[in-house]
Amino acid sequence: MDDRGGHGGPRVPRQWRPGPSGEPAALRFDVLGPVRARRGEEPLATGSPQQRALLAALLLREGRTATAAELIDALWGEDPPSQALAAVRTYASRLRKVLDQGVLVSESGGYAVRGLGEGALDLTVAQELSGQAEKARGAGDLTLARDLLNRALALWDGEALAGVPGPYAEAQRVRLEEWRLGLLESRLDMDLEQGCHAEAVSELTALTAAYPLRERLRELLMLALYRAGRQAEALAVYADTRRLLAEELGVDPRAGLRELQRRILQADPELAEPSAPAAQPAVAPVRPAQLPANVPDFTGRTAFVRELSEVLAGASGAGGDGARGGDGGGRVMAVSALAGIGGVGKTTLAVHVAHRARPAFPDGQLYVDLQGAGARAADPETVLGSFLRALGTADSAIPDSLEDRAALYRSVLDGRRVLVLLDNARDAAQVRPLLPGTEGCAALVTSRVRMVGLAGAHLVDLDVMSPDEAIALFTRIVGEERVGSERKAALDVVAACGFLPLAIRIAASRLAARRTWTVSVLAAKLADERRRLDELQAGDLAVKATFELGYGQLEPVQARAFRLLGLADGPDISLAAAAAVLDLPPEDTEDLLESLVDTSLLESAAPGRYRFHDLVRLYARACAERDERPPGERTAALSRLLDFYLATAAGVYAIERPGDRTVDHLEVTSYDGLAFTERAEALDWLFAEAQGLLACAQQQTADGGLRRAVDLLWAAKDLAESGANAKQYETAAVALRNAARAAGDARAESRARTALSNVHLAAGRYSEADDEARRAIELAAAAHDATPMSWASTDRGIIALSQGRYDEAEQLFTTARDCYRADGNRPGEANALCNLSRLYERMNRTDSAIDLAQQGVSIFQQLGLSLRLANGRYALGVALIRAGRLSEGLVQLSDALTMFGSNRQRLWEGTTHFRIAQLHLAAGRPAQAAQHAEQALAIGFIGGDLIRGGVLNTLGKSLDALGQSDRARACWHEALLLLEQAGAPEAVEVRRLLAPLEAP
């Protein structure tokens, strides 16, 4: 008999492997739900409930024989019928006819099930997955362990042994349910270890409602809430638990729960970080290793390497008494900031030192190029999101604001030993949010400016190489044989390079690649470049001199590509966009770009994507201003890029919104964009190109490209509505609005204000949105541009609706509808109908609300619209809820939720979860309501803080209905603050709900 000890689950027999090929399909049995049997995919009749009880008892006997007496006791307990034995024999006979020959055998007056194939019983599979998960967790692979447990838990199909009578089945149900909950707790514990706090809160809220006396679930919920920044709710969970245990069982919470409450009250910093298993090895799935490759021919800088290594040793605790920090080797959070001109080798030195220090930071190394020397320095908020993902934090657990992301980042790093390399920083303000802030971690920062504003930083000023170091580096690249006989010429070369490491490396690499050149030939070439020598004499000009070496060797067509590509903003550029800039076929463009990659003047960020080092980009732009003839070609190149983005984004818009005539009112383009046939492919392009597209729009503030740039924002509005790139979208809209106002272009200003209004509205900034929309309408009328009228009227109507100004909202929505109808814009008309439906739902005109929403849905369905249909179903679902038709409303909202997900509209997903939560609450299902409200909080939603207040209000009502009044009160307090700040009428209801809980 197989011993399955150590897996923590019920023990079942090892099943026999299937017979040879040619036999009937293997039998399969389920007990983790209704008891079922099937041959392959064909279900088999298992008979009456008592017959299924007999089958279940035999399947769970571990292959051992069950006597007739044992089976009678299992089916009927102490009160069997007079013909119990005959009944058992009848059930066995019937099952034998259904199952394969030899599976159900008679033995010693009893029965047994044998000869099944491997994995024939779902419980066996679940048990094996559980055992594998334990091994994976012990090995430190939490990602695999969680996946295995999720697969095991997915095998449950409701209640185990559902509908099976008898005392044996009842005992097994209890045991299997206890095991399932243990697996759930184990997986949730790993969720918290990997930083998935927001996701866990939703599930734990539902589980604690279903199993209110299970303290481990309450403990996990408290921890998840605390790590999600919801300390008041975490403490309220403890208060609710203590009261419930006293009332139901007359006991106090167990010691573990009390200790957790104490630590939360004291804000124990160790609680903020997931506690990794003690046996977890150094190689963990969430350990980042992001350092760029070390330079194999690193030369010199000995004193700097020693100095920086000592600082890092002090941070890691590996430096002994000699470590920096003044505490006899105690661990500190060390920050070293390297400053110097471009090309002086800051990054090379920092990467070299970081690689040497890797063993002292076993929990990982993070790296980012902050692009501080360019026009578009990296946003700390975005960098923190990337770092948190690299550290294993789920997307849904990453907060929105910079402050919250920085706090979570420090919490995740607390107790870990991680090295952070922040390359090419702009200033101290950009760096501060990215510092770990805890002992055991360290940060290396490189910048062109001294970080005097970085408190406590160890500052290092990196100068050019000494002549001996410069010659040594040159020699290592070119080779001793070639340099040894021409030492004076080599000195001339490194002197012409200004002793800058990057310049030396470029010159030496070119010489090494040309075996027919001597060092003297290279020295003569450099000596002939009078301008280059002038630039080598001062500061940043030395950087230009470095790149002049490479630029001067380019063929004319390469040089043109180098100059023009450097004009485009954005972190990188796709091959198709680059082809537009150069006005060349993609094949020729790729050849050119790859040749520039070979010269190290361009980098390949990924297949089909290219980027400049930011200093190289600045140099390329200087070359364009100096060398590009005629000068108008610079403007033409950026115009082609703008046309490419606008034409392609308009095509994506059209695929997403068939029949929407907005694309007919966009500026005409002279350069074609990409054409897509599949909606998913089109969306992939839009989101992949978001940063470059928005940077291009923001760059085109001059009169020639202004209108097209504004229209590009219109065509790419999905980027704002989804919540992705909303900040960059807003920045571009502000820049274009200001440029249009300065140019006196009412048409462009109206459209830019409309785009900006949409962003403000999604973020819940209603006052700003209303101001922009109102001015947009005035300007659109002056410019005789009807299209913004409908958009801006819609936004103003939504604001009026949210603030209870129903007459004004009706007038604005009606205006929008009429504008859309006049334009023949059927999707726009349907959208206006759905907005009117939402208005009438608020006014309790439910029949009209349902009718209008159904009209909108019908139009969307006729046009084959997916995203807009989701909005229509959302409006219809809300109207049906108001009418009390909850089951119909749930169908509509569930469909909308699926559609929003497939269209990557995360904020609308969260908003729909909120409405589903309200539905469940109205239907008397507070546990489901609380779970959906938590999912909304984890994802985010349209409407910002105002809607967050509504979600918290709904969550509070759900928790109160579940008897969790203390946590409900915590939710309502936060909701009241948000709703009062927004001036929302719902604040009155929240005050009323809080009143009895606040009474002395």
C-alpha cells in the first residue's frame, strides 16, 4: 500500500497505470464535488445517491477491501434498513456493469476498487500537486508553489461528495473541506510573501465572511490590509474578530492574532516586508539581476574602485571593522553618487564596482537608466513601478501615486540586501524616491551633476583618466603589439580624445577593426579635425568630440539617418516609425539602423526597436542643426513621424469603433501609417507605441504640426481611458493646449482642451474637467468645429450627473446626442443614449433608463463594437439594478466586465466590479459584494477619489451586514473624508451610517 504521508491531505491509493493501447478510454472519477465517473470524456451513470455513496466509499479506501459491514455503516450508520446487505450487493452489481471489467472486485465478502490508471481520481491529482507545491516552496520557488496550489484548488467543483448521503460521506466532506482551507491559507500566505496584498484582500474578505471563526484567515486579512496601507481596517478586523469569538465561543483571539494586533499598533517595520522562508536559497524567483554586462577590458580607476567597494561593504555588513559608517562595521544604507562630464566613464565604473559587490547583495541588483541628460528624463513613478514588478510585486498591488509606490518599494526592500544602480540621474529630486532607505541595501548613482542635495550620500567626482590609464585602456583594446611600437602616436590619440574613456574606447575599437591602419594613421586623422580638438578642450564639448569620431566615419546615408532619428523624442523608436522619419522602405531602414548599431552610435532595445544613449541623441541633434540641408528636412522628418503615428492611431481607433465618424474629422496626413486587420494586433501596437507616440505629439507644438498633434491625442484616447500612460497623455495635452492658445488657433485649442477634460474626468478631477470642457465648447463654436461640441458636452453632462444637477445633465447629454446625430455618428449617438440612461436611472425613471440603454446596446451590436458595447451593457446593467431586476443586471455587468478586460480598460474593469458589488449588496449577498468591492479597490476605477468613496461606502455596508462593524466603520470614515472633499451628496448617507457606531 502506498504511503502518502507528508502531503498534509487525505491518503488515497496509488492508481494503476492504464492498460496497453487499444483498450477503452481510461476511467476517471471525481469526488471533489459531485461524485462522477466518466470514460474519457463520456459521463457514466453512477445511479442513486446511495449507489454513489458506495462508489465514493470504495474510491477513498486506499485500494483496500471494505467489508459489507463497513459499507453498511458508511451508508446508513447506526440505523440501516433491514435489507441493507442486499442493497449493497445490488449497488455493487450495478456499478460493476458500468465500470471496466476487474475494477470493482469482490473479496472476502467485501468490495474494492482497483486497477485504475494514474491520475484517475481528482483527489489523487490534488494531493500530488499539493506535495509538489510543498517541495517548491521549500526550495524557495514561490511562483511555482502558488501555481501548483492554484491548480490543486481548481479541481474542487463546489462541495466535496456533494449530495452523497451517509455518515462516512459527511465525515469525509468535513475532512476534505478542512484540507481545502489549509491549501487556501498556504497559497494566500505565499501571495503575501510575494507582495500580492491588494489581490489577497479581496479573496480574504470573502473567505472571512464564509468562515468567520477561522482565525488564520482573519490574521492573513489583517496582514494584507496593513501591507496595503489600510491600517485602520486591519485593526478593525481584530476588533470584529474579538467580539465575534466572545459572543460565539466565549474565548479570546489566539496568541498569534493578538501579537499581530500589537505589532500593527506599534507599526512594526518587519510587518511591512514579506518574510521569506528560512530555507529559501539565494536564487529566488523574485531576485532581480538587472546589472548591464561588465566591461571585460575595464582598466584603471583603482582608487575609485577601492573607495566605492568599501562603502558597499559597509552597507552589506561584509566590511568588518574597517567598513564605513562609523559603527564598527554595522550595516547602513549607503548611497554613493558619481559625478562627471559625459563620456568620463561613470557608468562603466559603477557597473564594474556593482558586479564586484554582487556577492554582498544576494537578494538582487536593480538597474535603471534615468535618462537625466535628455529632454525626457525618466519619471520616478514609472521607475518605481518597474522596480516593484522586478521584485515580484503584482501589477494590481502597485499603487498609483509616487508617494505610495515609494513607500511600498521601501517596504519590499526592508530586510533584504539589494544593490540599486541609478544611472544617468538628472538631479537629487529624481533620485530620492528611488533610494531603498533601509540597512543592508545600497545605491550607486551616476550623474553629470554633483548630488549635493542628496543627504548622506558619499560623493565621488570622476575626472578624466590619467595618461597612463588612458594608454592602458587603449592598449587593451588595440593590442600590445600594435601600440608598443607607436607609443608616441598612441599618446597623441588619447590626448586628442581628451582622455575621456568613452572617446578612447570608440577610437581604439575603430582601429582594432581596421587591421590595415597603424596608430599613426589614426592619430593623423584625429589631428586633422580642428573642430574636434576645440571641442575636446571644455566640459561637455568633450562628449561631442567623442561621438565625432564615430559620426565622421559614417557614410552619407548613415549620417543622415543618425541625424534625423535623433530628432524624435521618446525612449525608443520602432522600425516602422524610423522608416517614416527617414522616408525609406522598412527593409532599407533596418539595414541602416543595424549598421548604426554596429558603430555603437545606436542601440537595439529589442528586435525591431532602437534607441539612442541620451548623450548620443543630443549630439545627433546638434549634427542635424549643423549639417542637415536643407534645414526644412528636419521639420519634414518630424512631420512624417507625426503623420505615421496619426494615420496608424486613427486606423486603430476605427477598428475599435466601427462607424465612429471622429476619424473623418481628423487632420489629413500625407504619410501612410500601418494597417491592421485584427483588433488585438491594433491594440498591441497602440500600447507598445504609447510613450513614443505621446512624446511625438508633445513635441509638435509648432504651427505646422499643432493640429495633427492634437488630433493624435484624440485618436489615441484609449491610452487615457485605460489608465495606462494617463500622466504622459495629460502632460502632452497641457503642452498642446498652451501652444494652441499662444498661436491663437481656436480649433486646436478646443480639441486639446477636450482631450484634457477627458483625462481630468477619468481621474475624478471634476472641477478641472468642467473648466476645460466649458472652454472647449466656446472655442469650438468660434471655430465652427462641431466635433468637440459632442465630446465636451458629454464630459460636462457626466460631471453634472455626478453632482446631482440632473436638469443640466439632461440638457448636455441631449446636446451631445443631437450633435452626433447631425454628424451621422451612430456610435456617438449610442453613447449619448447610454449616458441619458444613466441619468434617468439616477432620477428613478427606470423604464426610460432601460429603454435608452437597450437602444444604445442595439446600435453597438449592429456596428460590431466591442469596447463601446461594454459601456452599453454597463449602462443597461446599472438601469436593471435600479429596476430591481438583479439577475438580468448581473448578466449585463458580467458581460461588460469580460469585454473591458479584453480591451485592456482596467479602470472600467474596476468600475464594473463596483457596480457588481452594489448589485450583490442589494440582493442580500454581502460576502460577494465585499469581494467585488475589494477587487475594484485593487484595480482602480473611473472617477478617482469620488468613486473610491462610493466603493468604500459599499464595502462598509457589506462588512456591516457580515457583522464586521469595526472594519465597516473604518471604511466609512475614509469614504466620508473623500466624499466630503468632493462635495458629493452621498456623504450624507455615510454620516447617517456612522452615527449609531459613533454613539457613546
